[in-house]
Amino acid sequence: MRTLSTVAALALLMAAVPALADFKRDYGTGLKALQDGDYQRALTELEKAIGDNPKSAARVRIYGMRFEPYLPHYYLGEARFQTGDCEGAIAAWEEAERQGVVQSQDVFADLGRNKARCATQVVDVSGIAATAREAIGQLVQSVNRLEDLSGEARLRQEWPRNPDWQATLERSRDRVGGLQSRLEGAEAGRDADAIEAVSAEAGGENDQVQTVLAAVATRLTEIERQQSQERVARERNEARTELIRATASIRTSLNADISDSSIQSIGRELEDFNRRSAALQASASAPVSQYRDLTRQINSKIREYRQAVQDFENQQRAIARRTPPEPLRRAAEAYFSGRYGDAARLADPGSFSDTRARVQAHLFRAAARYNLYVLDGESNDALLTQARNDIRSIKQLDGRFSPYIAAFSPKFVSLFENTL
């Protein structure tokens, strides 16, 4: 910086300039205040000078033939530097350099030294604030995630058992607003320490929320795993029960009295399925698909066996008795002609003494009543009940009897099989 006497002389000369050159007067007053250590006054006067004339000049006529350099931005930077405002000082010096006059002056060396000193002290408030905003944003995301988990149905019973979860959620949710307000105030005041404090608090709070989130996520994973295991166990038990039912049907379906070779061959296949079923039931960890696949194979083979038995027995009945009783013939004719009401009336089991004829009468009456029930829109439950009663009577008369599948609808056959 120029010597004190030079600055003082310049200040006095410029202070004596007529009032019409206000920027020169303000400039001179500012330099005098800077010389005297009155930095706030220097800031005020230099800023006024810049307001009137912001352009630096290597030579400004003070009076007469007296010329001096006009460097308001440089000296404004010096005043700011003396007050500890390094960020403001650097901004003023950079403007002085941009204007390109100060580089040719003796004070340029001072500018470089002081600017270097300031560069090590300037705090990047904007960068610190951005970091703080990011920390608050992460906290908001964590709080929102915890809020979502608080409404998770699978965790409904867990929140009352873990009161710290709810306490953390409420505390962190309340702190977000306060941290945001504090950050705004600290940014406005360019208070780096306050901004860093906000950032640290947001990070610490986020760490606590993350700890709770980890605990909640772990518990949710445990519940999901438990539910998955329970679901698999339930499905396995259901599939195993279906297999047991199918296996039981093997025993009730096999007819040792039939000597037909093709039927006996199917029977041997069923016996093999029976052994496979027993082995599978003894396994505690067999996949559900194995139970279901074997159940489907058994049920299919049982239907094949029953159809073969029906065909065989029908052939035997036809051979043994070519002509059915007349009332039963008329009932069958009415049924296959679609006159279901007549068929139900004509098929009177009580009019036959022969067990097989009574079974057939019950069968035609059950089928006729069921068809009437279907044609009536399945709304007359009395008809359905009567059909089931006939089916029960058949099973009491002949526990092994089942309707000839080709002659009756699949729905009626299903009704027959499922009526106990």
C-alpha cells in the first residue's frame, strides 16, 4: 500500500475538490477514513464513490494539473479485508483486476499478497449450505420411508411392541422443519458455523432414523420369511390331504372279484401309485408340486379304472339280463328323450324287488331331478336335495356303484361322486 503520508495527502487534495465532483470527494474521504482505521466509514464513502463512478482510472484530475489514480474497488477491498470480510474483499479486488487499471499501479503487489491471504480464509458458504441441504434431504427421505413402514399392515402388531420406533419417527419429523428454518437463517447471515451445525445435526438425526429403519426392515424380512414358510407348510398340508384322499379312493375302487385282465392291469398300476403315495407322505420336505402331480395321476387312473369296471359290469349285466323291467325301460326312454319329469315319475325304486333294478331306478330319478334343477336355473333346491337323496340310496344299496360316465353329464357324475 502507498505510504501513509501519500494517502493522507491525496485524501486532503481530493477532499478540497468542488462539490460537483462528488465521487472524488467521497473517494478522498474514504481513503482518509481507511488511513485513520475507521473502516466502516471507509466502506461507506468508497461505496458512495463507486455508486457515482464505478470505473477505475489510472489518472483522474483532482484540480488544476493534479492527477492521481482512481482505484475505488481496490481500496474497498482493502477496507473489507481490514474488517475480516475476506469474501467481500476478494470480490472487490477481482472487480478491480477485471477493470485492468490496478495491475499497472504500485498497490497491485499488496493486492496479490492480501488476496492470497484471504483465499486461505474464505469459507465456501454456498457449498456448505448445499451439503446441509443434502443432509436434510436425506433425513426427509429416511423419515418418509419410516412413515410408510408405520402403515405397513404386516408390521401393525410390531409398532406397539417397539415404542422407540414411533418416538424416533415423531421426533425426526418435527426436527426437519426446525432444521430447514435454521438453515435458511444461517444462509441469510452467511454463518458458516451455524450451517455446519445444521448439517451435523441433520446427519446425526438421519443416522438414528437409519438405525430404526434397519431394525424395522429386519423385522419385516423375518415376518415375510415366516409367512412364506407358513404358506408353504399350509400348501403342503393341503396337497398332502388331497393325496391321502386320492389314495383312499384307490382302496375303495379296487374290485378283486373282477378277473378281466385289462382291469387287473390298471389295478396293479393303482397299487403302485399307492406305494408311491405312502413314500411321498413319509417325506416332510417334499415339494408341493410332487404331491399335486401324484394326486392328479392317481385320480386320472382311478377314473380310468372305474370306467373300465363300469364297461365290464355293463357287459355282464347285459349278458345276464338282456331285457330290463318295462317300467325301468320306460323311465330310461323318457330320460334319454329329454322328458325328465316323466323319467322322475316313472323311475320308482319301490316298484322293483331286484336290487340292481332299484339302483337303476334311483339313478334315473336322481339324474332326471338334477337335470330339472339345472333347467330351472339351479334355483329349486328341493330338486337338488331329492337328487342327492337318490344318490345316497344308491350308495347304500351298492357301495361300489358309479354311473356310466358316457351316459350322463360330467356335472351329474361329479355330483354323484361328491355326495356322501
